[in-house]
Amino acid sequence: MHALKRKRMGYLASVLAVLFLGRWATASAQTLAEIAEKEKARRQELEEQRSELETPARTPATEAPSEETKPAPAPLAAEATQEVPSDVVSPSQEFFLHGSYYADWFRTTYGNGVSSSQLSNRLKLELGRPAGDGWRGLLDVRDRLDNGGRLSNLLIVYDARLTYEDRSNPFTLTLGQMGLYDTVGVGQLLGGVLGYRIRPALTIGGYAGLEPEIYGPGVDPGYQKYGVYAQFYGSGAKSASVSYNALRFDGESERQFLHSSVLLPFTENGMFYGNLEYELSSSIAGQDRLSLLFLNARYDFTRSVDVTANYSTGKGLDYHRFLLEQSQDPGRNDAEIERFYYSTQFGARLSVQPIEQFRVFIAQGESEQKDLGIRNHSTTIGASAWNFADLGLSVYGNYRINRGDASESDSYRISVSRDFGLVSWTVYYSSVFHAVRFDPVTGLPLLIRIPDRRTLSNDVFFAISPAAAISLEYEHSTQGGPSENALFFRFIYRL
């Protein structure tokens, strides 16, 4: 009975981590046919995410949603050594080589005759010995060619690192360029991470390095990062971490702060996640030291009724990381971008499944931009159904009532998807558009809304073989005048 209880807790934790953590880690898909099945579920989930009924965690997804899942946070060394998704899983192999290749083409045309396009190639490779058996390396690079009136080429290095792990040795070492967003909150690092396992559930360590230039070659030696950390991992997905971080620029201290996060399941039906950053610099006033606080909790009263609540205040999402992740998988109607605008957000959602294959929900959200004295409110009502009318259709819809000092008009979104085996198809129609730009004079984020904008989209995912797939998306938008058309094509090959 105890083993069964632990198994149920582990399953609950893995599912709820999808709702509470904004990170992606690897999951080995056996065939592209299974990826197509996951793509269907992913698209349905995205409808709820795009409707902003549930505020996501502070870090958005860094990988293609159709290929990966979101587990609980990994250790700092694991964050720096995250495996590339692959069909090949051979833990007993002495040496392995696997990865993925993506070829993307994106084009947008506007009613005034102006157009822009982008062609990119991305390669993700991991090679070496299995985790815990010695050295292994990870390379993740993209070459992006933009044509928006002027041709430009950009090489983006997301990861280029070597990691040493040995089960018989308590020390772990990672060298190279890596992202340390989730665990210590310092972003990209060109340097090294050294960890030491005091106990199986407790790790301490430190890191040091420079700030790499993501969007071009070179590095600024005047920008240094270093810090120490401790992490705990318990049973039932329990985890906690705390780190001290120091950033220096041209010999002067730019920032010192504490970063901490906790994932805590409570009972068999609840989950809590929290994340904060606390500034230590003496130049910062006491009331401003808590620069980031994010809280999210969910409780399942029954299998048919659950409540989710969230609260966030401070700087919100890391804009630099958001740009980096948008370069990996651009999203045209990303609701998460509003987190750059509002300094405080909180809300709750009630979800009920009255009958099989049908769910309804209602959500209330409050948003405030303290610098500008703006407060907005939203109430969202929605429903979703799967295998609708026994036709194999998944249907989703919501209507959002927006009120406040600077709110947009009421908006809605409707989508229908169908899985045909190796092919999945999704069509949606919506009336919402968000964008953010920063004022060049004040530096304040300005929220851009395009009223009365209607968007019709068709998405098709086709698994060619167990190793190759094609994704095709077409989007048509209109605002009572000239229309806008966008086409996105992606080819995926998995080694």
C-alpha cells in the first residue's frame, strides 16, 4: 500500500509540475507517431495556456512543446547537462551519439506589400558516456537567416558544454556555455559549475564565469558572475534550493541577491510551488529588496473538481531569456508576454468536469502596473470537450470579459483538433493580440493591443517516419483593412 501511495504521488507530481514549472526537460519518444499523439494533447493544452486562465511559471518553455514534457526541477548540474530528446535511450551503452535537427522557414506578408522571412537550421547533439559514467558533451546551435528588407545572418549558441559525472564520485563538473536560469537565476554562463553530493538528497556547489554573447561571437570579460548554492531533493517530488549570486561589471558590484525555490506536494491532492529573489545590495531600499515573488498552488478536491491559484510580483519574466526562447520557437500570440508589463498579477481558476469528456472552468484575474497606476480585471469562462460527438474531435472555447483602467475589449478563442494517426490537425479562430515594446526614453514596458483583430489558423503535424516529421502552420489575420498572412514550416529529424 505504501509503495502504491508513493507511485500515485510521483504521478501526481509529474502531472502538476506541467502546470507550475516553466521548464522543459527531456522525454524519450519512441517514434514520431507517438510525438504526433503528444502533439494533439499539447495543442489542446496550449489553448488553455494562451487563454491565460492559468498564469505560467516565471520561465517559459525552452524546447518545442511537441517533443518534451515538464518535470520537477533538476539539480544545478543536471540543468547544465540536460539531455537532448532522442529516440535512442541506451543507459548501458559505453558511448552514445543522439540528437535532433530542425529546419525552419517562416514568412509573413502584410497588406501594404511588405514581407519578411526567416530561414534557420538548428542542431542539437549529445555524445559521450551515459549520465553517471564519465564525460559527455552537449551542443545546441542555430544558424538564422533573416530577410526583412535587409539580409542578415546570425549564429546563436544555446549550449556548448562538457560534463563529468561518476556515480562513485561525489563531485560533478560542468564546463562551457550553459543556462543557469531556474536554479540560481543568473541566466547564461560561460564558465564552470562544481557540485558536491553531501548526501544522496543534498548537494552543495558553486559556479563562476562570464556573460556570453548569445546573439554573436565573443564575450565581455568585464562582466563576471559567481555564486554558491545548495539543493535538496526528497521523496514525492519535494525539492528546495537556495543560492547566493554576485554579478560584477568593470570591477564594480552590479547586483547581489539570494535566489530560492521550493516544490512541495501536500497530501495526495495538492501541490505548491514558490520562487523568489531577494536583493542584498545596500543601495536598494528595504521595500524594494524583494525583486521577485511567484507563488502557485493547486488542489484537487475530487477527480472532477480542482482549484488553481497564483500570485506574482516584481520583475516578472526575464526579458533576455524570453527573447532567447522566442528565437527557438517563435509564438505570434504569446499571452505570457504581458508579464513584462504588469508588476503584480494574481488570480484563481475553478475547473469542473460534470460528465465524461467535458470540462468547464471560470477564472478571475487581477493585474496591476504600479509605475503607471493601471489596474485591470478579467473574468474568463471556458469549456473543452474531447472525442466530441464520437467523431474524435477535441473542441475548446473561451470568452474573456476585460475591464479596468487600460483593458482591451472582450476577447474569445475557439479551436478544433483531430488526430488521424500519423497526422494531427488543429484550426482555431481568435480575437486577441498582444505585444510589448520598451519606451526608448523612459525604458518602461508599453503594452500594445490591436483591437478588433481576428486570426484564423490551420496547423498540421505529419509523422513521415519513426525518425522524421513535418509541421506546417498557416495564419491569416485581419483588422478591417489589409490582411496579414504568416506561414511556418518545420522539418524535424531525430538521430
